[in-house]
Amino acid sequence: MSGTDYAAKGIFFFYGLTVWEYELTINANGYKQYSQMHNVRPEQYGNAMAIKLVEETVDHQ
């Protein structure tokens, strides 16, 4: 993250990204990895989305 990016309470904003297709990957202990492609366009803020991480299950056999 750059000095202009913002993160608080699980909300992230990334500023100054060039127009491109980016892969967003989230790794968090106890949860399955999340990964998805996102297209970035200039001045486009309508891509806000909620991401719900899926808890990993432990097999106790």
C-alpha cells in the first residue's frame, strides 16, 4: 500500500492505480484464500464490494 491508500475496519481504498486488470488476493489465518480479478478504470469508484471470507474447516478424524 502506498502512503495515499486507506484501510480501516476492513475497508480498503487504493489510490493512484493505473488502468489495468489487477488480481486481488486476501490471505488471513483461519480463512480460505480469496482471489479475484478486478478491472481498474480512471475515477471509477463504483467497484466497491463486500467480500465475505469463508472459514477453513478442520477435519477431526
